[in-house]
Amino acid sequence: MTALDRLPADRQEVLREIAAAVRARGRQRSDEVSVRPGVTWISFRSARAARVFAEVRPGRQGFQAFLLPPRGELRDPAGLTRPAPQTQGWGWFRTKAVFREAEVRPAVSLLVQSLDFAYRLPPSRRRRGGSDRG
């Protein structure tokens, strides 16, 4: 059973809405964005960037999203972000965002910014993590 399967239908719908919006942004950039649910998380992967650019984890009170860009490079008027723990995502993810079901638009904005950031990474940093943390 995946993280998505364990969610109530209304929360599954929120994630589907987010995924659809992020996939649409990927299509605008000639990219195929795949969404893959795992046991505890849902990954968002860009075929063009050849990497996972976000990881979403359902929680009791909403969702946590782990994103590639450092917090200072994100536009976050809703104030959803904070630095990610260094142990998260093999050192790839620099920012953690916490959002509730009602905050779909700001969440989509943050995931799209993470997708756009993944396009700018040099190939040497796309497949490897941990060593580039500064």
C-alpha cells in the first residue's frame, strides 16, 4: 500500500490537483513529469532534468514537500517554507514546505519553482547528492 492509497479521497484529490498542475508546467517546458507514490512519500520526477525535483509526504495535518532550491531562491509569499534537515533526501533537498489542503496554489507554485530549478542544475549535480551541500 502506498502513501497515496492510505489517504482519504478528499486528500488524494488535493494531490492529484497538485500533480496535474505541475505536469501541465512540465508539458509547457517539453518535459514529462511523473508522479510516483512510495510507501511513505510521493516523488515528482522530471524526465528532461533526469531527476526527482520534489518529494511530498502526507501528514496528519497536511503535507510536507521537500524541494531542491535553497529557501532564499524561492518566492514564498504564503510563508510555507523553512530549511530542510540535512539528512533529508541524500542532501539533495534544501527546503521543506508544510501546507494544508486549502493551500494548493502556493504548494503548486513551490513545486513548479523546484522543477524550474532542476532544469538549471548542471548534469554533474543532477544524479548525485550530499557532496554539494554548502
